[in-house]
Amino acid sequence: MELQTWLPAIREVYRDAFSEPPWYADDDEADAYRSRLLADATRPGFRHALAFDSDGSTVGFATAWTTPEAFPTDRCYPQVHAALGPVRTGEWLCGAIEVDELAVARRARGRGVARALLDTVTADAPDGRSWLLTSVRATDALRFYRRAGWRQVTHPAPDGRSVAVFLGPRHPANTPH
């Protein structure tokens, strides 16, 4: 499935899914995501999945890629590295499937779309190793990931603005407490 073809629909789902707190995405941010997605599509191991409603309209998408062995130092990665330390970062995240975006239009929520998208982009994760991060302020997302069997392995900073790292249900380090 050619990603370029779906960019307008992905942009609309992104705008809708992330327009509420804590994201507050506006049209400019949705446009910027569309541009970022084209760059992300060149990452090693990039994969994406789309979800459609019965009328054929796009109601969700997910993107993921393989986290490089040299853990990145841009975006939120330094926070992740600081929270997990170099050993866990290397063992748990490097070479694993990293879910970058999971978005479902508000009208399609509660129907299993998010879980199906997440399962699709992580299905072939090496040794079940998949991970993602989200804002600790995204309370609905945090609840969803926990219900889906993902385990949070970082704890919020005192100011409540940090990220939460989750390991996928089949990740070897995702063991009960």
C-alpha cells in the first residue's frame, strides 16, 4: 500500500485524534506530521497500518520502525535513555520495533481499531520485542496500553511532564511485577 496515496486521510485522522488534551494538535501540526511521516518512512524497518470504516473512509493508522542499535539522541529519546539507563535501553529497545504513532478518529474509538493497528505493526517484532512511549499526561492512552497488555517501565518525573515507556505484551522483559 503506497503511503503517499493515503497522506491526506492520515493527516485528517491525525488532526482529529490529537486535537484534544494533552496534544492540542492544530492544522499546522497535522501538516507537519504529514511531512515528518514521509521522512520516517525511510527509516529501517518502517511499517504502517491503516484502518477503514465500513464506508471505506480511513479511521486510524499506526506507524513503527526498528529502533537503531545506536539509540537516537533527538526528540524524547534522551529522556528515555535517562530513565532506563544504558543497559536496559540497549537490551530492551535497540533492535526492537518502536511504535511511533497510533491514531484513531474519535468516531471510531471503542471498536478495537487501536488494538488491531497496534497488533498489526508489532506482529513480527523480533523475539516479541516492541515498545512505545507516550506522554504521562495522555491518561486515556496510558489506560489503553495497560489494558492491551503493555507494561509501563518508566515512572513520571515529579513535574508530570515526562514520557512513559511501555514494553509490548510479548516483549521478554514484560513480566508481571
